[in-house]
Amino acid sequence: MTSRYAGRLGAAGCVALLCAGCWVAVPDNTGGAGGQGGTGGIAPDVLWETQGNGADVCFNVVGDGERLTPSPGCDLASRSEANAYQIRAELIGTDGNGDGCSFEFGFTGDVPIDPVTHGFRVSGFQPPGSDARLSFSGGIDGTRATGVARLETDGAFCQVGWAAQMATRCDDDSREKCRELFECCSAILINPIFFQSCNAVVQQCDRLACQRLLDGYPQCAPPPPPDAGAGDAG
């Protein structure tokens, strides 16, 4: 297993969904803890990520939910790297003096996920040729994951908390279903507040979320086939 790190310690209405490759949150429809182990219909890899609030993080879970594994999709710094876990912190968390932390590191080895707790941990890993020790841990609950990352070097440390959500690609099926929802809302919603709420779902480019809201508008349901109900006659 290998790791890369760089750090400094101490103080210091349109449809916006047609961009190919957008990352959007996916609602939990698995019914299982973590949305991973023991569930079917999961893609081979599931990327988790978040950006903002001073801490950007990503990690990649293999489809069986057993471990984190490297993926080119987990590359916050766009260095053409494949990380199993990566975090970039900017003046958040705490160091030994109570000041904000700034650091970045990625971990490129597999990390097992506990099948009962859905937690994972790497403690005190020391990259070759460095005196830094890197640690991170996390737990998955539904479509949300939280954890802590810590970097120690030269007797000082930085520690930050992080949170992430399961993500999926904005693919053609998602764009088509969300386009149907947008057209439906444009046709039947006069109140601008209701329309804005609908368009907020459209912009997620999440097929399941768009389908769920679309199902709530029977006015937009496709007409039944001509022979519907014919089997009940007589």
C-alpha cells in the first residue's frame, strides 16, 4: 500500500442538468446499512465524495461493499491518480495549538470495511522516506458517511472531521427522466415557488429522484394502452 501527502501544519428558470459527467447524490433505496454489503443492483464501484466547508474528500467502495479500492474517479487534485481515499483540508479542524489545519493526502491501497459496523480505518501509515504518519477512519450509514482524518509530523498534528455522500454519474437515462419531469412541471405548475422546487430536483440529474416526483403528478402519466382493461370485460 502506498500513500501520498502534502501538508502545512498550524495556523495560518433553465434546466441545468445536461452537463455530461456531473456528480450528484443518490437517495438510499437499498434498505440496508451503508447501502453496500448484502444488497443487489450496486455498480461495480461506488464513489463517495463531498466538496466545501473546508474539507474535500472522496473514497471509492467496491460494489460488494467489502473494501475501499483505488479509482481514477477519486482524484481531487486532478493529477491522474487513482486513490482509494483522498482528503484535502483548508484551515479547518484543529492542530496541537487549537488552530486550523491545512493538508492533503491520498491513500492508494485497499482498505477493508467491517461487514457489521460498515466502518473502515487506516492508522499511522508512514509513507516511504517521510516522517509523517497518516490516519483516517469513517463509517457508512445509508447514503451518508462521516469520519476523521489526521496527519502527524515533527511532533505536531492536524485532525479534521469529514462527511461524504454516495454519488453517481449523470447518465443519459437520468437526463431523459429529469427532462420528462421538467416538461411536466412546466406544463402544470403555475406557482413559481412550486416550479422552483421541481426544478431543484431536475438539476440533481438523479433518475430515481426525478421518477419519484414525476410519479406524484398523475396529470403527466402516459395514457394507458388502448386495450387496457379489456381483460375485465364480460
